[in-house]
Amino acid sequence: MGRAAREITETELSVLMELWQRPSATVRELTEALYGNTPAALLATVQKLLDRLEAKGCVARDRNHWPHHYSASVKREELVGNRLQAAADQLCDGDLTPLLTHLVRSQRLSAKDRDELRKVLDELDGKAPGKTN
């Protein structure tokens, strides 16, 4: 997905966020979820957004049903990772450390969040709980 992840607009992201909450949806279902109603102009707008997301490889269309059903073909974690790397590329010469350090220090992390971060770092270092190295 690479470059396409960096070029996803905020409106396209709102469509993806709706699709991440369900296995699939029609244009009408997405339009209702996003806007609360379904006039033709809004249906056309959501259809265009889905077409662009499909072209970017972020959405899959099931043409076996009518109306067509759409599902996210990119995981939230993948998009987050791509966007963070894009920010690091743009702001930190590709180095994630300053970006991640800033995020950790500037956000209020709960004890659970800190424990989860420690587990991830331990996994990356090859340390499993109960193991001694």
C-alpha cells in the first residue's frame, strides 16, 4: 500500500473507519452511517470515495451481491504504521525514534498503556516474560 497510505484524505479515512467497524457495507449503509441520510448527492459522494479507496488498494468491492458490498482491505495498524513512517520521513529524516519519543512523552499514558509498551519492547528484544537473558 506504501505511497497510497500517505495520500488518504480525511474524508476517505472516515469511510475506512466505518468499514473497520463492520465486515462489509453498501454505499447506502455507509452514507447513512456517515451523514445520517441518503440523498442522491451524498450517495454519489460516498461512491466516489469508495472508488478512490478501491483504486488505492484500501477497499475491496464484492460484486457478487447487489448492491455491491465494500470492505476494508487495509488494516488500521498498517495505515497507522505507514502514516507514522511518512511523518518520520518528512520530519525526522526517516528516524522513528524522535517521533515515538515525543508521542510517549507528550501523551498521558495509563499504567496499562506503559505495561503494553514494555511488553512490545521486551518482545522486540527477544525477552519473554519469565525468561532471563
